[in-house]
Amino acid sequence: MSDRAPPLLTVRRLRVTFPGEQGDVVAVRDVSFTLGRQRVGIVGESGSGKSTTGRAIMGLVPKPGRITADEMRLGATDLRGLSERGFRRLRGRRIAMVLQDPKYALDPVMTVGRQIAETHRAHVGGGERAARQAALAMLEAVHIRDPERVFALYPHEVSGGMGQRVMIAMMLIAGPEVLIADEPTSALDATVQTQVLAVLDELVRGRGMGLLLISHNLHLVAGFCDRVLVMYAGRIVESCAAGQLHAATHPYTRGLLASLPDLHHRRTMLPQLQRDPAWAEP
Amino acid sequence: MSGATLRSWLLDPAPASRRQARLGRWYRSWRSLSRNGLAMAGLAIVLALVAIAIAAPLLADPAAATQQFLPARLQFFSRAHPFGTDELGRDIFARIVFGARITLTIVALVSVIVVPVGLGIGLPAGYFGGAVDAVLMRITDIFLAFPRLVLALAFAAALGPGIENAVVAIALTAWPPYARLARAETLTRRDAEFVQAAVLQGASHARILLSQIVPLCLSSVLIRLTLDMAGIIITAAGLGFLGLGTQPPAPEWGAMVASGRQVLLDQWWVATIPGAAIFITSVGFNLLGDGLRDVADSRAA
Amino acid sequence: MIRLDRVSVRFGSGARRFTAVADVSLDVAAGEAFGLVGESGSGKSTLLRAIAGLVGHAEGTVELAGTVMPRRRPRAARRLVQMVFQDPYGSLHPNQTVDQALAAPLRVQRLGDGERRIAAALHEVGLGAAHRFRFPHQLSGGQRQRVAIARALIVAPPILLLDEPTSALDVSVQAEILNLLTRLRQEHRLTLLMVSHDLAVIAHLCAHVGVMQQGRLVEQTTAAALAEGRVHHPHTRALLEATPGFTGTVAAD
């Protein structure tokens, strides 16, 4: 962990509120963490606020959601109160996001190669030829065997795993400092999942980037990240080194781990999670 | 039961009976509709139209709507004739009030024909697919290929003038979009897992169509109908204008516009007042339809 | 209880003909829990639908409880097998209450005593009277899946098919549903056939496991053998190695 180097991303007391019919709904409560040149995982169940946290950092919380924070910085840039235009300048160039389903994130009527090249031109500049070269190099970097062929394919012509690698290529081509990956492999088969994660790992390490991996999958996060934040009801209830997840202390984390079926350790009944309202309190 | 307890009973997330569940659902839809100001304006117009049609004999003298009185022709607004009189000396206010009945009759009859025909063609086409779909949709395409007003005119001319024939002519030209809509809605639902679950239970095709698919298609069909109502009223007025709708001396709004046309420059109100009635009613149905669509969309989301 | 003899399912025709399930033969004894694993496109869900009688043009023989199923299944045969689907949002009609969802199969199958049966079915899946008149949008994902299970079991089928019943749920809810299925299976002596992409989930519920790849059943094994890594087919090995938490070594065969 790079404790001494200034963090790439600093979040202190982040709060996201959505006004609702029966009063405000607080989706994220006082979330604080820093991200250096490392891989941090956020795990939690649906409704835990993990995705909203990622969206808040990207400036993608839909209206009428409200974001407040004591501190939210990308390097030296203050993200609080940044305008949509300001965020647009950051997105892609300094911070990027990979979502679960590449099918919805890619333009269906443009070849994947052109989309990557366009992204390159928009952020890095340069001519069409340079963009094409960069896109091909990026496709190669995500281990696509025949970049020339894949360059000319339309999104519906690529498989799920390849689509997600194309997404990663597109997101990383402008060389952002931080990548947020929200359930990047959840729609993929297990064998493909490993390949995509390996690609992601190689690039993030090789380029010295910070990665925030958002997932519901405890095993995946534990096996892939350096540090894990466990979220429950909008709050971080536990933060530990990924290797120490099996020794987690919070009853919620322990309950989640225990409720997973285990191939090696078959039981008739799985222990069920008993939720404690106190977990939602600070 | 006080208002507050009734409200909480309706909004109870755990209803205790079938009735409470259904009423609660309606109430929730009503609440989201009532928050939409324009939709409520539309609803107010439509309700006012219905009220006027029902209370017509109380608002105006039935005789005044049809009785000619040539000495008092083409008079401007007055206490005796709030909207003036037409070229035959008939009270325009009374004619507007009784004309609401004719408009509503056309609207109701067209709906009663169009919805079942549209569903009857569209549902089997979407559900069974294949040859059934091909045959039913080609028939629909043939009807769609003609311009609507021209086809309605041809039917009205062939069937002879009169309100019933005008209704039939409009309905015959109005159903194809409903068949297409019902087919499209059915297509998106026929492979739904709740339909497969019904197949597994041994439910017949008829039961699946009626109990699973119709309730989901019906709301979009009814919304489409409300939005189309403006067009139906205007087509009916158009037929009346051309003398193919209701026959004189019945106070049909379109025919009234037609008769006021000759004196439009000097006695503008003769054509303008029924024109305004057609316009306001069309806008009312349109706003209501828009609001209903928003409610349905927010429920689907 | 379930006997499949050379079941195939093909879609399309001519050059675009695509074989989703190819010559699968399988035996599942009464009271057994059998799991089918495979990746997307392996044909596991299509096979399940063919057994359920949802694929009209399936080839081969499907025999349930000693009776060969005809192409068009009579209403009484529908009571032999019921299914729970993957998506608890899509498998319940959005405009119908839980009560309506449970009453429909009783009406179709002409089973009387609806009041008692509905209350009993709800109780059995851990729901109460408070849930009976709710619409699906007023229920959580886990509660919806419980309703789907109650709907399947209300006609008392001897065979229950499960298509990824927990993959759309959170892990804590998954544990609750798996425990419910374990209990119901014992109480009703159900024969289960479950499809999943998750080996750990399959091995938890099913002692016998079949591995599918590209429409074919490539290996039949047991949960115990999987846990020890005693597998033969390379695809089974690949699936096993990709299973999170798999630490052992896969025996080279």
C-alpha cells in the first residue's frame, strides 16, 4: 500500500440522499476511504449503496439525488459541487467506469474499433491514423488475439467476455488514473470471468492505476483486491486487507461468508444471516 | 372511517383482503394521476362534457336546439341566446349542449367497437405467431394502407348518411393501430416466465390470453384510445361537416361548423363556438390520455 | 422418476439450424436431487424446459413417473412437474396479487378447498397472511421467489424443476431459499432437477451432478467427487477451477 504517496482518490463522509415520498432515503451514509495505486473492493448486497458510491464519484447520481461530502478529491481536483461540464472533462481522461453489461454501454451502430478510436481522439487528440493505431494497440493490450478483425466488428457481433474486454480497452485508452469497475464480470461465465479479471489486473498494475472494484461477490473481491470495504445499509461496516477477509470481525461480514455454499464443506442447512438493526447505526 | 385512516387503509403495504389490495392499487394510481395538473385539467374537461350531456335538458330547452325561428337568425350573444343564434335562428347554446350528447355517443360507440376488434385481431396474431399472425396482420395492413378520413368517407358514403353509419365508418378505420399495438404488447409478453408458469399449470390458450395477457395490454390500449379520442371526434366532425354524419336538424358540432362557414366573416360565432367545443373536448381527452400514460409508465418502471 | 432418452432440441432451419440440446439421456431416481451445471449457451435451461413440456418440438423421449410424455401434455400430466424460474421479477404477473397467483393453478387443475390450500402453501414457504394480498412489487426478491415456489408446489407435483433459482438473489437470501428447498424436498419427498452455473450451489443441494457443454451432457458425477477434484472431462475441470473458493487440486486423469 502506498501510504506515503498522496492518494489518487480521497472520499471523506460521503452522503447520498434521494428525496422520497415518505421522507428522504439515505443511500450512502458517511462513507470514507482513500484509494492509492492499488485495488480496493467494495462488497455488499443489493441496496447497500455500493453502486451509488461509485456513481457519486463519477458524478453520475441521477436527479433528484443529493451528494454531500466533507472531502471528495481526485488527486488535487475537488469533485464536490463540480458541474456536469467539469465532470465530463474528467470522465474518460482521469477517471473511468466499466459497467456490468457492455451491451448497453457500447453504441450498437458503430464498430467497436471506431468507438475506441473516437474515445482516444476526444481525450488525447491527434489524427485519425494515430487514434486507429492506439485503438489497435489497446485491443492487443486486453489480449484480443486478432485486433484488426475485432476492430471492424459491431457490438452485437462480440461475445460477452470480449465485449467486456473491449469496454476495458475503451475506458483505459485515455490513460485515466482511477478506474471504477461496477460488477464488471457478473454477467460472464466463470471461466471467462477469470480471463477478464486477469486482463484488468495486468493493466491496472502495469499502468499504476487505482482500481475500485464494486461487486456482490465476496470470493471474487477477496481473491482479486488488496483491500476490501464491506458495505451494509449505506455504511462501511468493515474494512480489512483482502487476505484477511476470512478473519473478518463484523457479524455481517461473517454472516455473509458463512451463508455461502462451500464445495468442500457440505452442510444440510446453511447458516442464515440474522440482521441486526444496530449494524445500520454508526 | 376518517379520511386519514381510510388513506392508510388504502396505502397499507400488507392488505388483508382482495378488495383492499385492488382498491389500494387504484388509489395509488389515482394519487399519481392527481399530481399531474394538466391531466387533471383534461379529466375536468371530460367530466364536464359528461355532466353537460347528462344534464342537457336542465341546461337548455330541447326544443330550442332544433326549432327554427327565422326572425331571430344570426343574432349576437344576448341574455336569451348566450352564444347567439345560427342562420336558421336556433339557439347555439342549446345546440352545443345537446351536441355534447351526440359527441359522447360517437365516442362511446367507437370505443366499444374498436377495443374488442383491435384486441381480437392483435392478441391471437401476437400470441400464436406464424400463419395466424401473417394472415391477421396482412388484413390489418390493408386497412392501414388507406388514408383514414378517405376510407371513413367511402364507408359513410356507401352506408348512407346517419350517426350509426358514421360510427361504423370511423370504427372500421380506427381499429388497425389497436390491433398492431395489442400484437406488439402480446409479443413482448408471450414468452414471459409468468406465462410459462401458466402453461405449466395446464392453463388453456384462451385462459392465458384472457387472464395473463389482456390485463397487461388493456391499459396501453385504453391510453391509446384516450389519445385517439381527439382524432375520432374530429373525424366525426369532419363527416358531419361534409354532410355524411348526423343529419339536420340534429345539433352535431361538425355540421354546425359547416353551416356557419358561409357567414364566417360577418357572424363569426356561428362557426367558432362549435369549433371551440370540438377543440376543447379534443384537448381534454388528449391531456387525460397523456396523464394516464405517465401513470402507466411510472408503474412499469 | 425422470427418464430422458436421447432428448434433442433444435431451433431454426436450414443453414441457421442450431442444436441447443443434443442427444441427452439421463435417469433421476425418485427423491433424488440432480444438478445440471454449464455455462451460458450449454443448453441446460433448454433441457429443463423440454422436461417441463415448454418446448413443443423437442425430440426423444421424456418419461416422468413412469409415463412417457406425449407432445401435447394433457392437463393431468401437468401436475407431475412444476418449475421455479430464475427471475423472481419476471415469473410473477405484475398485476396479480400473491393470492391470485396461487389460486390460478388450483382453478386450472380443478382442485377444491382453495382457502386452506393457499394458506397452507404460504405457510410452508415461510410467508404469512400479511403477504397474501400483496402485489409482486410490494415484495422483496426473496419473498417473490418464495411465492414462485409456493405456486409450483400448490398442485403437489412429485417433480420440481429449478432454473437458477437463486442466481438473481443476494447471498444471504440465497442461503434462505436453499434451506427452504432442502426442507421442502425432505417433507414432500420431491425429486429435484436444478440448473445452475454455480458449482457450489449445485453441489450444496444435489448429490448427483451432470455437466453440460454445447448441448451435450459431457460428464455425470457426484458432489463428493467434485469436492475432491475427481473429475474426468476437461470442461468439468475448467468449471471447477473457476469456482471461487476452490482451493484443492484437480486430479489429472
